[in-house]
Amino acid sequence: MTARLSDSQQPLAQVEIAAADALLVRFANRIDRKINAQVLALRDALQQRQQSGQWPWLLELAPAYHSLLVQLDIRHIMPDAAQYQLQQLLAQPELVLQLQAATPASKPDTIHQIDVCYHPELAADLQAIASAANLSVAEVIALHTQPTYHVYALGFAPQFAYLGDVPEPLRMPRLATPRQQVPAGSVAIANQQTAIYPRTSPGGWQLIGRAVSWPQLQAGDQVRFRSISLSYYQQAAAAIHSASARE
């Protein structure tokens, strides 16, 4: 099932039954901030219906790069009936226009600055990235701290936020052999994405730095990285450890 403005236009989204208690709304299949903005705008529209009690069968909404997973309460509705209702909503011209006009606009409280130390002691792949990009380490750091990154989605592990878009020269593939342990706070790159590992875990992204602390990010948030020295990182990390020990 698809939603469109008129028969002459391309479908805006497809609604599929993903499981016995879930639907998947698919937008254009590419990593793009405009498409992701449409996903988030639909999430917001559905949350309004959930909160108002219009659709009591809505349980959870999980946005991704170009899709939205809709979890259902099958005590209230079956997937085919929910699919029909969602398709009918997406066919409404007002909502279609709203989604088409969606942009990844930021609110002040969703723009986060995160301090990152790019010292080689904390960035195992920094030199390799610089060599592969034919750049100096300083140029790599300057490029990585230049953009305002967009949180496309959460996944892989709890609170693992996928950020884009990494500048073209820094887009590096995942490691052929993932590491068994990546320290919490590691800032890494995989193709056009960058991320902070929220806890120590296995991982195959290329490590470019280490964050001292970071907020709980949500899809649609914006992130800027600020380069800090090793001594600043060590002092900040020690202060956080000391504060945690006193709690």
C-alpha cells in the first residue's frame, strides 16, 4: 500500500506488515536528511494520535534512516486493519504535503556539543584514516569537527546513535575484522556515518577519537564535535570518575 498526492506522482511511502504486531512504513531507500525528516515528521504525527487516544493500538514508534517501525497492540487491532488505517492517513493530502515539506530543522535543546579527544592514544585508527585520505592528522580532525551531524537513528546497541554525514574524504569502510572490545566513548567512522560507542562492546568501526561525556541522543537531534587536548580529556575523565565514586 502506498500514499501519494495524485496518480501522476511517485508514491511517498509504502506500508508493509512487518510482523504479527508491527508495520513498517518505507520511504525512499537512501540515506538522506530530507527523507529522514519525513520519517520523523510521520513519527510526530502518529505520536499525536497516540497521545490523544485516537489510535489506542499504537505502542511504540521506532524511526530509522528511511523507515518507521510501528508496533501494534493486537488486543485492539490486527495488522491488516492497522495497515489500512495507516494507509488511509498517509493518503490524506494535508499529511502528504506536511511530510513533503518536512526539513531537518533543529530546536535549541536538540543541538549538542560533544568534546572529543583525537589524540592517537585514544584513536587507534586516526593515523590510518589520515594516510588513506592523504591528509594530515590535523586536517582529519578539522574535517571531522566541521559538520553539524544529524542523528538519523538509534540501533545496534542501546543509545548507539547513527550520525551523518561524514565529509567525503573521511568516509572509511568498516574494519575487515571487528575488535573484540571498543572502549565506551569511542568516536568512530563507518562510511558516511560517525558514532559514539555508548558502552564497551565489540565493534568494527574505525576509531578516530574518544568523548569524555555525551548526552542521551534521540533521532532528529544535531551534534557538533569539539576537539580537546589529551590533558583536558584526562582531567575531565578523572573528575567524572571521582564524582561517580562519591555517589
